[in-house]
Amino acid sequence: MHPVSLLLRSFVALSTIALLVQIVLYHINDIVLDLVDCGADDWRVVVTTDRAIQFCTEFLLCAICPLPGTGSIQWSFIETTRNMQSSHGRSFYSREVPIDVLLSMLMLSRVYLFARFMVLHSKQFQDASTRTLAALNRIQVNFSFVLKTVLDQQPILFLTTFTIIFWIVTSWTFVQCERFVDQDVPSILYSNALWFIAITFMLNGYGDIVPQTHAGRIIAIFVGVVGAIISSILIAVISRNILLSHGQRNVNNFMHDSKLTREHKNAAAKVLQHTWRIHNCLRSGPDSRLRTFQRKFLRAIHEFRAIKNEMRMFSENNSANTQQVTRLVAEMHFSMQRLISAQEEIRAQIEVLQRAVRNHYTNSQQWLVFMTLFTIFLYRGQVDSVGFQTVIRCGRKQVHRRRE
């Protein structure tokens, strides 16, 4: 075995071990968070069957890697001949292929970690306010939500990046499947693979390059399906971007409505104008001139009717906008009614508070007058049973007067 190959395989094996350790730590932290969330004491409460299956599947997928000293397997090839020398124009044969080819391609199953990376490092997941708002609306911040957000905010950048990466990765995979067919120059193999993947991705097939392995044909089918999906998404994005916004549509509708109104007024004025001219020609004027004005009068009537019909069709097309405006006005009216009701309640509460403060102030004044009179009589030395009753009587008179 070549020393460089041995070094690379050793590095891949060590990195795989580190990845497996990180996956175990990730699931342990996930279990701890679920324990805190549900308030359970035993970790076996939150370890369900689905979670165990998910952990085992991830562990097995990430454990696949080419190890030093692996053997080879039999790989089937289908050679297509153009001279049709055989009975069916094809010949089948097998060759020994290093098992590292299969293990290297299976390592691409780790691509799901990129989806997890996108979710954990997205703004929607890291922002506490966004996660709280999503939880209140019963929306999970998962890969589907993050992917839809990226396609909504930066569709062209995401689709371009995904297409380039997918093109390079699938071309490399196709080369690994087909490089044992012919002993071609590696540069030609990669060039043909890039050409074949690009043509298949765009749903075109020229037949100049044909995959001769079962794995290569599976890759070609997969590339065609992904190309159809990306093409449909790209068409949807372009269609959404070339559409007018609601404000732009309103501006165009307003301009078209003004144009129709102006043309309607001009057509009505022409009808009246030609009617007046026909009336004048009936009094005095040649018949040729009368017939000319009558033809213009009929043409003006047809033009007036056409404009009326166009205005009717325009109003029918904008009926949805009218209904939307009506609904918005109704919602605004309902919001204003609720605001007015809230203001009335606040005003009533303020009046009750003012009345309570006023009563408290009045009682304080009454006690102040009473204590003042009592102090005066006490100072003069005239406080006896009769004087005390007089003070109480005066205090009651003051209270009765203030109440009146």
C-alpha cells in the first residue's frame, strides 16, 4: 500500500472516531435537555424507540469509512457496443474493484450533518425571541423551516451554491463508479463525468456517454430527479420575482383606471358633439356632410360602448382587491371599536379613582376643621362637657355643609 494512501486512510479513520464521539455527546445533551424540559429524574423515560433507532442509524452511517488494508469486491460492468456484434449489442463482465470505492461513496451519507449544521447555526434557532415566537405559533424550528426561509430570502444564491456543490460531488462519484471500465487519462474521466452530470441534470441526453455500471446508472437517475426538482424550484422563484408587488399593481390599476375614465369622458363628449353637429346639419346643410357626421356619430357610439365594456371588465377583475379593501376596512373598524371600548373603561376607572381621592380629601378636611376648633377651645380653656358638645356640633355642621 502506498504511504500516502495509508496516511490518508488513517486520518479518515481518526476523524471518523472523533465524529462518532461528537454524535454520542450530541445525543446525550439532547437527552439532558429533554429531562430538564419534562422534569423527569430517570433518563430512560425520554429514551424512546424512535430516538434509539435514530441514534443507531446515525452511528452506523457515520462509522462507514475506508480502513487500511481492506480487500476488493466483484463489480459488474455492462459494455455497450455500437457495431451490434453480439446478439443484443451488449456484453456483461465483472472485475475486481477495491472495496474502498464503495465505502468512500457510502461516506456521502453523512451529508445529513450539513442539514443539522444549518439548523443549529441559523438565526431562527439561535435567536431566543424568534424561537419564542415560533413556539407560541406552534412552529418547529427544524430543517424544513430553515430551508424555506433561505429559499424565500436568498433563493438564487442558495440554488447556485447547491447546484455547483451537487455537480462536483456527483461527478466525483460517477468517476469512482466508471473509472475501472477503460484505462483512460484521469483528466478525460473527470471531464466526461462533468459533462455527463451537467447534461443529465438539465434533463438532456445526447447518448455520447453511457454509464456502464449499475451504480453509475443509479447516479444518473438520481441526478435527473434532482435536476427536475431544482428546475421546478427555479421556475417558481423566477415566476415569483417577475410578478408585480401589491403596491406596484395598485399603481398600475390606478393609472389604468384614470386612463379609462378620461377616455370615457372623451367618448361621451364626442357623442354629444356629433349629435349637435347632426342637429345643425338637419336645419341647414348638404346631405354629404350630414352622412359624414352620422358615420362619425355611429363610430363614437361604438367607441363609447367599447370603453364602457372595458371599464366593466376592469372593475370585475379588481373585485378581489375591492373585497380585500372592504375586509381591511372592517377589521380596522373593529379594532377602533375595541380601542374606544378600552378608552371608555379606562375613563370610568379614572373617574372612580378621582371620586375616591375626593372623598378621602373631604374626610381629611373635616377632621382638620374639627381638630382646629377643638384646639381653639382647648387653648381658651373653655372645653367642658357643653363646650365639647359645641365643638362636635360645629364639626357636624361643617361636614353637612361640605356634603351639600
